[in-house]
Amino acid sequence: MAPIKPHWVQPSHPDRLHLIVNEAEFTSKSISKIALPPFALFAKLEFPPCTPADKPTYATVQCGRDKHLDLNSDLLYINHSCEPSLIFDTGNMNVIAGPKGIQIGEELTFFYPSTEWTMAQPFDCLCAKPTCRGRISGARDMTDAQLSGAWLNGHIRDLLEEQRGCSTSSSSSSSPSIPTTTTATTSSSIPSATNANASSSSLNGSSNSSNSSATYTIPEKNSSEKNSGYNKTGELDQIAQSLRDALTHAEKVVEAARNALMSYVGAVNDAATAAANNGAANKKEEEEEESPEGARRRGPTSRELSGEMGGDTMEVLA
């Protein structure tokens, strides 16, 4: 499939990303113009420019079980990486910074299987990251080990739960013994690794549709990995730690803003009080200056004390 030619005004996000267009197909990339802390908002997936897509293509983003959208912006040029700098949170229609944040000049990437169940155009990943998954064709075709520790959207987790449930149900009917499967429970929007528990629903093929949390399997590790200090939620704990760090940073920002606001309001009130006092004093002085001479006198004068204005003086006629 030939690359899509931009039909939107470029640049679509001039303050956010710098687009580098190469002549070779599918080699263009986007570079960040801003630095963001972990999980900070990078861009909104708004309508417009986004529009619902009739069918999935290599240029669409899956935002639900059977829903896809066209980005219609330079966000289209954000490439895949197995260690992405961005997260496409389609449940909240946000593009946010990844667990490590974003630095100016860093390439903008996201993990395609975090949104795509199947891909119209699979490819071999060339990210060269230590955790590179190799062939990328959507979350449906990836193993538990390949998805372990990855941030996944709610619709992907739901589909994985159904797939794993059907698979374990089928295997249990033909085998008398059922292996224990450890699952990590995550929220529908932001992943959490603080709770890991054993789930029996994925073993017997049942799933609780009323529960907003979805599960996916964390693969068992061999003894050498366990002896080296690796735990089953180790990769997810990194995301949880990043979330806690982001929350701590946000709390500090809120506290600083609150203190700044209180200081500003106090200064404004002090200035207003001082201005009111000065205004009252000035008004009093103006009134005294404009009033008649007699109205401004305080106490009797020497003439009044001598009786001249008290009625004791008589006029002598010649």
C-alpha cells in the first residue's frame, strides 16, 4: 500500500513535533520539540481533525473493539517502537508521554500493538531496542512474553482476556491438569502493577464483563531469572514507579501553585487595603481643603473668648 499523501495543513502540531520526511517509503519520522515528564499530555485526539474510519488501514488507529479512526494530522508519522516515548490512550483520546517522559530532540514513537489487535500491514520491527519484539502484526499474534510489561489499551486487554480464556478453556477440556496462571490486574485507562493476583476466570474460560479491569497473562520465568532477582511483575513495576513519580511531581506542582496563589491573593488584598486607606486619607484632606474656613476651626478663637462675637460688644453710634 502506497504511503498516504497529506491532505491536511502542515505542520499540524508546529509547537509539538518536527516532521522529517524521507524519500524512501515508510522512513519518515517525528521529533519532539518539547520536553515532558512521564504521562504528561502531548496531544489530544480530537474530532476534527480525527474522523471515524470505514475500515482499518496501515494509517488508522484502533480505538475500540471494532472502531478505528484516521488521524488526519502529522501524528500519522509517529513510528512504532518496542520501547516507545509516547502512549496512545484511545480510551481517553489522549496522546501522553511514556514512563520515561520525553526530551527535546527525541524521536516520537508508540507501541503499535497497544492499540492494534490485528494490523493491515505487518512489518519487522527495526527499533533495535533490547526488548524488540521482532515481527509486529498486532496484539492478537503476540505471546504473553512479548506483551509483558507493555502498556495496552482497554480494548486490547479485553480481547486478550477473551483469547486467553478461550485457549485455556479448550486446553483444559483435553487435559486433566490445569497449570496455574498468574495475571496482573490493570485499570481501564492507566496501567497499574501494584496488584498482582491469581485469576481463575481465565482458566475456566469465563470472564466477568461487568468488571472494568482486564487481565493478561504474565509468563513464568525460569529459575535463573528468579535467582537473579527478577519478579513476575518486575517490568510492570517500572511503569507503576514512573506513575508514582509522576504523581509526586504533580503534587509538588499543585502545592507550589497553591502557595503562589495564596501569596498573590495576600499581596493583592494588602495592596487593596493600603489603597483604600490612602484613598480615605486623601478624601479627608480634600474635604478639609474644600470646606469653609469656619467649618475647619476647632475650638474658640481669642476674639470669641474676649466676647467680641459672643454678644457683649456694643456698637457705639456717633
